[in-house]
Amino acid sequence: MGLKNAYNKAPVAVIGAGSFGTVVANLLAENGEVLLYSRRPEAVELINKERVNNGQKLHPNITATNDMQEVAARCYLLFPSVSSDSFRALMRSMSQYLAPDHMMIHCTKGFDIQLEPGKTILDKDVVLLPSDIYTMSKVILEETCVKRVGCMSGPNLAREIADQHPAATVIASKFDEVIKEGEAAIRSKRLQVYSNHDIYAVELAGVLKNSMALAAGALGGLGYGQNAMAFLITRGIGEIIRLATAMGADKQAFLGLAGIGDLVATCTSPLSRNYTVGARLAKGETLEHILATSSEIAEGIKTVSISKKLADSTGTKTPIIQVIYKVLFEGLKAEQALSYLMEYRWGYDADYI
């Protein structure tokens, strides 16, 4: 069966029926037919019967399926939206059905890191180099024949978009046609879309901000106000930029929606899972208890460990990341972390420009 492009009204696919995948599916459905893939047949049956998923009412243009071959055969444009832990396995399982003329725009904010057997990214003795970090676009290129790859990133809190609030996002790709088709598929009266050709920087921005969201939650949990939050956000973007440039990224993308925009959203909203974890830590809960009582794992927990290890291996100055790591994994109290940062000699303002 030959593939059709978006202009021929072929359906668009969302791979992954989690909260954000459902949000993306509803946005895409405003412009055409959507296939929403879930690997669980019972979930597909329930979605198609009840027309509700993750608390979100589904647009009439959405059909759920667990047939990956059908998705690849009928859809030219694919939006994977699964956790970073599951992403490589998903690409491997899809690869047999994909063709070089598919386009893939992922919505996953996370890293894939291949460690030796028995090791996890939370182990203190793991050493990380920039070359050990695989973004999701790199995973797609490694595991499939798809070449035209993009990502969707920005200040896109799922709950707000599901509640019909206005928002903006970035579609990044080296290919103009990926940006063009992605924008045509998802842009609506409630979602503004911007383009960026630096997909690597946009992917890094979407992940590295998670550490600061945890720190912001801790500030909120301690009861501090907007002066402290503004201090954290502006110093935090500096740490993110320094770390990303040490990894080989250009800094420009970090000053746009995918960088400072996403950072502001996740640092100021209790809807952010990372913010919630930080707030619970500041109020005295242990990380073990938070993990045991959370339905969804905050990516920021892994991001803090990754960022700290990358900062150590590259010699990058990241005082906020260093102290939030100690809060998470070494028992430092949030109040002590803040005291340390207030006494730290920061130096020149906006030293990341």
C-alpha cells in the first residue's frame, strides 16, 4: 500500500496513549483523521467504546488501534509519544513496518543511555560523557530507516492543553518539509507553532530543564515567593546553557520557547510532575516514599543524576544541579540547599550569553 502525504488527507498517527499522547491526538484530530496506537488491546477497546482516555474526552476523528502494521501502512506522519525508557524498544518493534519516506516527529522529553549490564543511571559510580547521551531523534535514526525526523517541544503542560487553554510549541527538524507538515497537521486556534532547525539543542532543552523544575518545586514547598523563583529560573537557564554547550549544542534555541519558555512553565506550575516531586521533598517526604506513591515517574529524577554526571565529566559549573542532586540522593535538606545557594558567589550576571 503506497503512502500518502498529509495533503492527501491520510490519517496521522500518535504512538502512545498516555496523557500527552492523548493531548497530541486531540490537537491533530482538529485537522483530520488520527490513529492513536496503544500496545494493550484492552485499552484500545475501552478507548473506542468510552471515547475517553486519561480523563480526556476524545475527538470524533480519533480511532484507537493496537495494530502497528496498520499504523505504518496508513499513516505517513507519525508522532511517537512514549517514555524515554520505552522509546528504543518501540522503535525496534516498529522498524519492520517503516519505510524511508515516513516522517516522524517525537514528543518525548528524555534521554536514552546505554549502560553496562546491572548499572542504572542513578548509580553514583557511573561516569557519563556527552557521547553517551542519545536523544530520541538519534534513537530513531539508529533503529529505523526513517530519515526525516523532528521533535515537538516547548511549554506544553498536558492538563492545560487538555482544558483548551492556549499554548505554543516548537517543531524542530533539519528538514523543512518535516516542519511544514508537522505544523499543518497540529496547528490550531489554540496552539501556535514555531519552527527551529536545531533539533539537537531543542531536544536537550526539553530534558535539561527538568532539574530546575524539581528545584522550583522545592522552593514552592518551602513557601517562598516569586523573587526566589525568578532567581532560580534565571540562574537555572544559565546552568542549562553551559551544560548544553559543553555537550556541543548551540545556545540560541535555549532562549526561545523550547528553552526559557518550557523552563518557566515547568518551574511555575504545580501541574508539572517534576515540580510536585520537589515540593514533596521540601515538605519532608523521602524520595523512596514519593516514588512508591506516584502513578507517573518524574523524568527530572533521572535528569538530575544525568546532568550532575555530565557536569562532573565536562567540568561545567552547575551549583543548582549539584545541590538538588544532594537533596535527592544524599539526604541534604531543601533549606540547607537554599542556604548554600544564597551564599554561593555567582559572579557576572547573564554569564551564559
